[in-house]
Amino acid sequence: MPLLSSCYLPGIYAEDHSIDVPLDWRGTSPAALAGVDQDDPSALAMEGAAEKPDPAFVGKSIKLFYRVLCSPENVGRDLPLIAFLQGGPGGACPRPLSPQSDGWIEEALRHFRVILPDQRGCGRSSRVDGARIAAVGAEAAAHGADPARRQANYLKRFLADSIIRDFEYLRLTEFGGRKWVTLGQSYGGFLTLANLSAFPSGVAASFTCGGIPHVPASAAEVYAHTFPRMVAKTRAYYERYPEDEKRVSLVADRLATGDVNLPDGSPFSVRRLQLVGGGLGMKPAPERLHALFDVAFADGDGSCDDALAAAGGDASHVRLFGGFLDQVQSMTSSYTSPLYWTLQEFIYADGTLNAPIDWAAAHEAASRPEFSEDARPLMLFAEAMFPWMFKDDPSLTPFAPAMDILMADTEFGHLYDQEQLARNEVPLQAAVYFDDTYVDSGLQLDTLSRVGASHAWVTNEFEHDGLHGSVVFKHLYEEALNRGDLAGVK
């Protein structure tokens, strides 16, 4: 197990490790590469091994970084393993400051050695950013190939079918093939079902939180369900903070003139403003937005009336505070996680599609006049991507050529084996948040009704980020323990 470094944090002992994994898993399997005889009989487990890899990627590897945590008193003890499947896409695993800084970790450390792998392309696992994707295009051009096509093919290698193979190879090579428990948050639940489809024999039990995908998957179906909740969440925010409805409208009226830029030089448009609602499915998003718009205006006492008075009653002359602009840029740009928006809609692509994804969220938004830039009150988007983001956001512009190709593509890796899921024997305990803004609870329950050995805890007490408190994982763990689902965990 290659050790990069180790340290003690308050209440945590942490080890950092890194291994090499193939950029393109097609043409081999985790078991074959690990040199072990054991493999799952699932068709998905061997599907990639039967496919030919992209000649441009043959022999190329990337780094898979992972961190292992335990409590200081358990250093050297042989504990069961729990692997955290991070949300996203394109999100790195948490960097805890203490067991309490991410609520589930405190409970997990009582029972497990915690494995935090950064999914390929993010965190410290061969991060993909604008410079990396530009280099992929330049390499293709130097060999007479289509740069955008090469970039699109490259990005496909960072989706769930590759991620679960990375993790299975990690389990086989660095943890002796021991079964582990998995905990999936949000997109991590998508990875969970993909993993149970392909490599169920490596999993002793699974937990998911707000992350059961609808199977079969459809991006258009997802957004048809989520856009009405965006409206409800925005209206609830305005009802709780009525002054903010006026503030948001005045900011939007100011931006309508088209002459405002964010600190990085990118245009600050009304549609960019609508993106600040991205966290409306989390707690305490309304309070964060309230604090944001509290300092929106530069003149007077910060109220709409004073800001307008200082502008001579003309909204086009209202001055926006520089600190407000800086916060908006931080909330709506992708410098820290460029794959989040780049891959956002492709997490719903499973195998050969009947039709291309073709900017599903943008089509849904266009069909709903309440999301118009001219509408007042202004509706905010909660997790939705649009073509213009790849023109306006400098952190995303290098990905634009590949996005045009991917949005018209219909061939992706196969993720879910419905027959295998129906006969699943791995205990699966799912927290389903009834009012989840991003992952529809009804669609989650429909999928779970067709997954063997699955149990749903449906609650409206938490938002999509409920796992990060101290209650959700403890509840799931105790339910599984009392049901006997963890009897085989060693």
C-alpha cells in the first residue's frame, strides 16, 4: 500500500496513498489487472473487458488518490472497512478538520476504518481542469486527430463506469480483496447501484443518502421533476425573507443593462445571477442567500430604497458592492471543480441512448416562462447547467468544444444491470429525503422497489445534505445493525 504521508488531526489519524489505474478500463477488468482469479459473474463486470480501448489511451494511466482514516486509539487495529462514494460529479472527498467537521465521519470512525478516495479527475486523483483538457486537444491535433472528439472521448473516461472499476481495483490490490461497506452521498448513490450491478461480491453492505438514481435513467425526466421544486424553493426563500425578493429584482434590473463583470472579467448577467440558487436544496441555503444579498449594494445603508435613491431612481445606475461580486463569482464559477458542470447531465447516460441528452436542463427551462430573465420575482436555478456557461465562465470555456460533441452523443458506458439489481443480496439501506430538490424521492422509491435486499428510510427532516450532520448515518447504521444486515461485516 504506497504511503505518501501520514498525520494526526484532532481526533483522527490519516494516511495518504496513491495508486495507478488505467485511463481507459476497456479491454481489461479490475480482477485481470490485479492478477486475481476472483471476479463477479455479472455481465457488467466483464463488459468493459470485452470492449476495445481507445487507441489514443492505450497504455496510459492516471493516479487514484485515497486517504484512510481511523481514530487515534484504533491505529494498528484490524477494523472493518467503509469506502465513501463522494457526491458530484467531479467532487473530491471531504477533508475533515476533526471528526465533527463532517457529521457522518464521527460515527463511522467508531466502527470502521474510513476510506476516502478522490474520484478520478478531481481532488488529488489526476485532476482534470481547463489546462488538462486543452492539452488533450493539443495532443490530438499534433497527431492529426480531431481535438474536440478526443477531448469528448477523454471526458467519457471520468464517468461512473470507470470510477467503480477504479474502486474495485483499489479493493482488490490495496485491501487484499476484503469486502467493504460503501456509503454513497448523492452521486455516490449512483455509483453504489453501478457497483452493485458490476461487483456485488466485493460489498458487504451499502448505505446511500439522497442518491438513488431512477433506472432506467433519463436526464429529461429528472429535470421535469426538479424544476417545479426550484420554483417552490425560490418562493419559500422569498416568503421567509420578503426584502430579498426586492433585492434580487433590483440586482437583476441592474444586470439587464449588460455592462457588469465579475472580478475575473466574466459577464455578470441575469442568468448568471440565477445560478446563485444552486444550493437551495441544502441547509441553510436561504440564510446564505439572505447574507449574500444583504451586502449587494454599495451605497447608503444597503437597502433597495437607498441604493435607488443614490442612483437617481434609475436601476441601471445602482452600484453593486465589490465584495458581493466576489461572492457571486465564488458561488457560480467552476475553478475548484470544473468537472461538476461538465459531467453534470452525463451521469444520467447509461449505455446506448435512444436520443442524445442535448442540454436537458436548458430545454426544460425554456419551456417554463417563470424562469425567464425578465420574470419578476426572479426564479433561481438549483443545480442546472446551460450551454452559455461554457462561453461565459473562463473555468469552463476550454471544455466547450467537447461539450458540443458529448451533448449529441448516444454511446456511453453501461451502468446498471436491472436483472442483477433485482436479485441483489447485498443489504442496501437508503435515506430518501422526501423533499429532495435534486433527486426526486418518488423516482428513488420506484427504483428501490426493484432492487433486492433494499430498505428505504423516508424522511422530510433533512435536505439533500443531511448526511453531513450527526443524525443520518447513525440512524442508517443502527437500522442496518438491528436488522442483522451487518452480521457479515468483518
